[in-house]
Amino acid sequence: MHGVLPSRKTSHPPPYAARSTRLSSTRRKQLQLGAIIACAALFLLLLLPRVFGSSSEQIPPGTPEVVIVTVMDEEHMSKEYIEKIQENRRFYASRHGYVTFFPNTTDYTINDSPRSWALVPALRHAMTVYPHSTYFFALSPHAIIMNPAINLKSHLLDRKKLESLMLRDKPVVPPDSVIKTFGNLKGNRVDLVLTQDGEGLCQGSFVLRRGDWAKFFLDTWFDPLYRSYNFQKAEGHALEHIVQWHPTILTKLALVPQRLLNSYSVDISSRGGKEVMYKDGDFLVRLVGCELDDNRDCEEEFETWYGKWKRGVGIS
């Protein structure tokens, strides 16, 4: 008797059952939800510090708030003169936790332009060396800080203080420029603090606040086209040009009374006369025009003020 044989397997098995479309749809929704949650978490991670934290950059401890920039001309200034200028700046900086920056005119490529143009790339250079400092105080070498007790922030740069000092609706280039300073500019919107005398804007002593606007301003000022114009007052006239014809620059400019930042050592009627000459207690004195006048000697004039400064601060 033969046993019952198992049925032979077919060589053509039935196709596998189709995967559940419901399972596939559920998995897809889970992935989509996970992606949405991840994006939301990333968004909150970026947003919350701005909303609940400080919106200002994190400045490393010990960063000097102010950098004093004075460009030296070693080819035309004696070593002793340069040392005295640097001594004056360093003494003042040490009183307030500032730092000094003393580049030389030959550090920068200005081709056939007057050496005074070196001030502009020097400021750009200083911002690279001190990338977290807030203010850059550009001061002519032919000037001396006479009152080291004055703190630039409280004297000039504090928002409310600056707003009380700003010259509003003032012709940018005296006496009758149709371009005037803004009447409603707020102190926290100012990035460039300048003075003017009877002839025009004064680039021998000013303060620039670091930021993207400052870089734009310096790059615009140093444009090769302006350097090729052969302005009579070189970078001075170029500055007046860009301030008047570039609204983006004018909107960040504050003019302040001249003696706050730029008292003169001599009586030049066309530049303000006795009204803008140095008086005891002023922040600094500038030997305006001494390097351009064959009848004057910057080093001799500086020596007189240097002696007065040393006696005033008690340096023997």
C-alpha cells in the first residue's frame, strides 16, 4: 500500500502580497513630522538668544573700548618728535583703559597721492588689529591731548550726551552748503563724529565707530577715483565730497562744537579765529596747518605745548 505523497510544490509560487499602503503612509507622515519638529527646534535655538539674551556681540574681556590712531611720518618727523607724540597718547590711553596705534605713512600703498591719505587705510588696519573695540579716535600727529582727565565716552560719545551736543540742520560745508546735517538723528545711530571750522570739515581729529558702515565709509573715502582727483586739500576735500553727495554717509554723521575735539593753537580768521583757539581745560590742541606753512615749524610749536602738558600732569 502506497503512502500518501505530499503535494508537489509549484515552480510558480503566487506573488507576495502587496505591502500595506497604510503602513507606508503612516511612516511617511512620521518622517514629515520629525522633519518639522527638527526645523522648529533649530529655529528656536537661533531665535531665543536674540529674544531673551543680549543682541549685542560678545566682546572678549579686556577689550579696549577706544583705540587712538595717529599716523606717523618717519621720513619728515624726527625720532624725538615721534617719541613725544607717542608719550602723550599713551599717557592719556593708560588713564582710561584705551590703547594706541601708531602706523607709519609708508605702511600703506597710496602711490602718488599726498602722504596724509595714509590715515584712511590706517583706520581700516586698526580695526583689523582691534576687531572688537568700539571706537577709533583718529588724531593728527600735530596735536597734543592737554586734558587727560576727559573720558571720551562721557565727554562726547554717550548717547544722551552726544544728542545734546550735535549741531542739527547745520550746513556741512560752511557757510552756505545746501547739504545740512539731519535734524532728527539719534545718538545711537551716529557712527562718525566730526567737527568743522570756518573753511570745512576737519579730518585732523574725529571718532569713528566700528561696524559694517565704518568699513563702507573708509572704502568709499579711499576710492582710487577720489585720490586721482587731486583735490586741493587731498583727503579733506574728498571727505567733504562724499559726505555731501552720499546720503548713506550723511545719515550717520554728527557734527559737534569744534573745541570739544579740535581746539586750535593759532588764530586763523578764515578757520574760526579766536573763538576756536585752545583755552585751559579743553581736551586737546591741534597745531592746524603747521605742516603746510613754510614759516612754521611743527616740532618747535609742539615743544611749547608739550612742556605745558608735562607740567599740567606732573611729569618732570
